Amino acid sequence: MENKQHILIIDDDRAVCSSIKLLLKKSGYEVAAIHHPREAEETINSFQPDLILLDMNFAIDTSGRQGMSALKEIIYAHPKMPIILMTGWATVQLAVEGMKQGAKDFIAKPWDNKQMVSSIKTLLALNKKESTKITEAGAKNFEHIIGKSAGLIDVLNLAKRVSKTNASVLILGESGTGKELIAEAIHYESLRADNPFVKVNLGGISSSLFESEMFGHKKGAFTDAVTDRKGRFEMADTGTIFLDEIGDLEHSSQVKLLRVLQEQTFEVLGSSQAKKIDVRVVSATNKNLEEMVANDTFREDLYYRINLIKIQIPPLRERREDIPLLVNFYVENLKEIYNNPELTVDSKALQWLEQQDFHGNIRQLKNLVERVVLVSNNKTITQEDFQTQYRGSLRGEKINLPDVGEISLEEMEVKMIKKALAYHRNKISATAKSLGITRSALYRRLEKYDIPYDN
């Protein structure tokens, strides 16, 4: 089972999903299906698909707008993921647009079974070759991490030393500093590198769903449990589990997490049989856990369980000499993506960027560079190009809040969400990250406040 390649289907037509699942399972693939793009990010992280079949229409209209939006979101978060688009309203224009956005193939409904299987086999084979090249080039290990500052070098040296051990690691740092990148490097430099690396955003899991998400459930364990489901810990067995945003974990869930970390056993919901696991734990947060322990909002015993080794990543404003390296790295990648091989960055622009306080850190810098590359008509990106697009706060700049009583907290939240959506051009992943919440949390707020968005 471990050697089977994983295919994820995203289609609101359950009959279509059932039909394709049957076809692909007969062809030897492990298959999962979801019925709305908003479920994609969490499912991709848990199921870890090798390829995605994405429907283009999730509403009454047949414009393919929702499918295109979902495609952009997935490509943004997982640029190497091979995606095949599906639609019952195939047009040349839609196919071309989808391919431009990063899709690898296009299949019209009703599909030909042989053609679908052939396309999937071809793309998986090509992606496997590409992944091999990337791994050989060190894409996921420490050599891939860009920077030469003393603070970053100290972090990398410590991470390298502990990567070969089974020690639990706690990675601390502001949002956007690259905590997940360090966690991946630790795994892929470890003795578990050939085994699973499972990422879990604990901030996006409510206490009511915690056991089902982390430990899995049996069919019939609760009302909506229509099939067996494997939990994140079981997926990570023999490998590494990355517990991101652990500082956001609710107190009741902290107790359950502590038990499995202490005993290395858990029980699937609906089963009384304990399962033994062998998992290395790497955690991350932008919260001050010591302060939370003092305030009794984070369990002290759990804190000491996860931080045998503590790694503190410096913010980008403390490693300014890394900014030109990062900018040039992003531009080199974007040159190929947007077919602009002559694109360069002016030296004055790099000097100006070094002087900025990127409070969103590397994530903000990367977003700024991509936005400038997209809107600039020049072969050489200038300081003015960056200044026009820059929206970060300068050092010491004050945030002007309304006086108490002028606006409710709910109204302020609505204004901030709308502002972030407009700023990130309706990209859900980028908007959620800039607001410091998960995609699912953002979707809940969009529905709660009836905020329109392009999905």
C-alpha cells in the first residue's frame, strides 16, 4: 500500500468521483475524493497526492471560474503538483488558460478511460523524473535554504546537527520566516528521509474534530463517519509529523496530544484497540509558549515534551544581507514561469529592499517580488517598481485604530478581511496567511459575514 501513488479527485459530482475512483483503483492507484475546492489544502497536506484531477465547475454557471480559481490556489501553494483539469463544457480558450496557469493536461467529460489512465501515467512518470532531479539538487534539504547571514547559518548548523537524531524539535519564529522549510530540511536530512513527512496545521483543527483528524476513525464512529479514515499520526508512522501552529492548539486537545507523544500509542475513534506508532515530532509556532505556560494556556508537560531541541529563526529584518539573495532567487524562478528570460533587478532596487522592515518576513518579500514581476513591463525591475507595490509598514510606523466605541470588533474584522482579499487579489491562501489564520478559518469568516470572493 505504501508504494501506491496517490490521486486526489476534486469534483462536486459524487457519481463522477465514484466512477473515477473505481477506474483508478483498478489501475493500482490509491484514490481520495473531495467535493469542494475549499477542502483541497487540508486534504493535500494529509493525503499527499502525487496528482490531482480538478473539475472546472462547482456552481450552476459553466464558466469554469471556480475551477480556475482553485487551480491558481493549488499551484500557488504546491507549484510542483501535476494537475489535470476536467470539464463537461470543454473549450479551447479554457484549456489554454488552464495550461497557462500551470495545469499539465485537460480532459473533457465524458472522458475516455484509456485516455485518462494514459495521461495520468505519463504525468506521474514525468513528475517522478523531475522530483528525482530536484532531490538530487537538494531542493528539500538544507542546501536549498537561501541565505548567508550569521543568524541563519547558526540556525542551519544546529538543525543539521539534530537532524540525524530522533530528538523532538520546536521551531520558533515570526510568521513567514520559513519554519516549515526548516522542518522539511530536518526530515529530509534525517534517517527517516525515505518515510512520510506529514504536515498538520493544528490551528485549523477544532477540538471536536481533533481525534478524528489526528487518530482517524472507523465507519459509523459518529454521524458523518461514512467510511474509515486514517489519521495523521498513522500516516506519519516511521516518518516525521510536523505540528505547525502548535501554540494555537486548544487546551482540551493538548491533553490528547500529550498522551500520544508520551506513549507513542493511540486509539482510532470507534475502536478500542491501541495502535503503536514510531513517529518523530517537529513542532512550530509564532507564539511565546513560555509565556503561555506561565499564563496556564499551554500545558507545561506538553511544552517540555516537544522542545528537547529549540530552534529560533531570526526575522528577515535581522538578516538583511539575505534579501538580495532571496530576491534574485525568486526572480530566476519567475523568469521561467512567466517566460521572461531577460528579466533582471536593478542594484538600487536591491539596496532599497534591504532597508525595508518586512514584518511579513520572507512570505511578504516573495509575494512582493511576484507581484512586481507580474505588473512590470520593464526588462529591468527598478526601485520605483517595488515602491509602487510595497504595502509593508516601515519601522516605527503606527497603526491608526479607531477610537473605542466607533466601530465593533466584528465590523473591524470584516473591513480587515475585505482589505486583505483586495490586496491579495482574492487569493485565499495568501489572504489567510497575511491575516494569520488558516484557510478553513478564513472560509468560515467569509460565509459568516457573507463576504463575496472569487472561488
